[in-house]
Amino acid sequence: MQAVTKATASEWIEVGMLDDIPRQGARVVRQPDGDIAVFRTLDDEVFALRDRCPHKGGPLSQGIVHGHKVACPLHDWKIQLDTGVAVAPDEGCAATFPVKLEGGRVFLSLTPHEGCPNP
């Protein structure tokens, strides 16, 4: 699971139960500032990225999760789930968001981590 940083209790929203997100799949949290994709890996880790590939804006939530990466469904760019950074030789970044598990429930902060040049 991503490290939880700089999110107060009031910033967390409940996404649902971990079991509601398929392994190697995603759920989308609709937001006015842009959708957020919440991913679950095969080993039950949970990550959240802006649901927009840094290449051409493809919906990352519709990509294939393998390991701790997701492949954009448009042009097969691989994006690291923990950092949002594209795998070389591709370049770019999708904003990441803090997530946490409590009692099997997934919570998401709507405040992105700092560091991505194009959130």
C-alpha cells in the first residue's frame, strides 16, 4: 500500500471494501477535478492514480494491472502504481493519491502526493 502522508482524518473518503475491487483491477472515484482510479494488485496492495495516462490521457482504470504497474489501454504505456511514473523509455507521470486500509475498507485521500509534474 502507498505510504500515507499529509492527509487529515477529514480528507479521507471511503471507497468501499477491498473485496469490491477485483484483484488486478480498478474502481473509479469520480471527482470534479478529474477521476481517480483505485487499483488492487494480485498481492492485495492498493494504490490510487489520477485516471489519466500522461501520454494521451487514456483511462488507466481500464488498463491491465500486472505486478505493481498498469498498462494504459490506448498505447500500452506502463505506469508504476506506487509512483505514477512511466516506465522507461516512456516519460511522464500520473498523480498518486494516499490510500489506506482499515478493517477491510479502502479509504482514499483526495489530496494528491506532491512531486508529479503533471497531476
